[in-house]
Amino acid sequence: MSRYERHATIITSNRPFDDWAKLLGDVVVVAPLLDRLLHHGHLLKFEGKSWRLKEAAARAVRKDCA
């Protein structure tokens, strides 16, 4: 509450908002949580293949070849 509208906060997730209630276990809590997070917020959605997963797969291939 003390950070609200005072400081920047970055939250990342690979899950859609529809899944948050299931993940956090309470629909009643998720609705105001998302309302507070998205108020004055910017939602950035990135699509495509994950760079992190691509790099992990490349490291695994290099490890197997070594």
C-alpha cells in the first residue's frame, strides 16, 4: 500500500490474468489486486519464442556435444 502511486513496480508473468485466481487460490483477492496493479499501469505483452528457453536449449546441446 505504501508504494501505491509512489514508486515503480515491475511484475512479470507468463500466465494470463484468467489463471491468477487459480494460482493464488482466491478469486476475491485477485480482482482488487489486478485493479490496483493495472491502475495507472502499462501492460506489455510479448509474444513469440522465449529467448531464455532458447538459450537453455542451446546450452544443453553444447553440454551434450562436449
